[in-house]
Amino acid sequence: MHRYVWAAVTLLAVSAGAVALKVVEEPPDLRQQLTSRMRATLEEADPATHRHAGHGSLPQNQAVVCGVHLYGYEPADVTALADVRTVYGFHMCGVAEPQLPWDVAVKLAGPVIVTMSDPPGIQVVEATENVRFVDRLRDMFPDRYARLALTEALSETEMTDLRSRYDTAAGL
């Protein structure tokens, strides 16, 4: 008889635990939130904020459409968007002028750091007359993200999405 009671108690406890787990929502994917925030920050910023050398004057009042690849964030052990201070990644943005195809559009691309301040800060990695690109990258990025920045850019899916959003913004 006790065996049946313990079996019933165990079954009831397992069922209650399953219901409790189902009611608790899983936290949203932090990496996806950061990717969306990074993209929005770059697209909403003045293109001059994240331009690279060689792009002295950029078209004004044009849509900026960006694709991003998130390498990581600091502090690396946080689980909430509000606790992230710095985001490391790659960006490729196109300045969408009316009827101007992607292939000839002004583009801004490379490793980027976005600080999650108000307003957000944007730093691009650039070589200077005296500092090589790879040395500048290693100065600005933590080692684990610098290694990724030397080998990873946009995924095929992200690039396809970027091109599609650019064509829409340019009216093509």
C-alpha cells in the first residue's frame, strides 16, 4: 500500500514541476537582442559616426542599412541586456541613395565596438599611418574576439537580408 502512495506522491510532484516549468517563460535570447540593438544603433547613427578612412563626405539624409555579426560582449557572464556594457562585432552598412544599386553604393564595413551607453558609442577598427590594422584590432578587442574578427564577417543569410533591405531602402 505504501508503495502506491509513494508512487502517487512522486507522480504528483513531477506533474507539478512540469506545470511550473511550463509557466515560467524562458528569457529572450541575449545574443539576438544584442544583434538587433547593434544593427539599430548603426542604422540610426549618422554615417560619419562609423565611417572609415577614405569616406570623407557621405551622402546626407539617406537611409543606412546594416548587417552585423556579433562576436561577443562584456561583461561576458551577464544574462540580461541591461547589464551589457560593450558589444564587439562586424558591420557592413550601405548608404541607400534612391535607385543606386548595392554594387556602387557607399559602404562602411569592418570590426566595430558598440558601447551600450546613452547615447551609444561606436568605434571602428582602422589602421593609421603608424599602426597596422591587425595591431589596432588587437589593441581594441579582447583576444577571443580579435581572433574572430580576423576570420569572420557576415553569414550568407545576414548578407542576403542586408541586400534585400538595402534594395527596399534604395527603391529598387
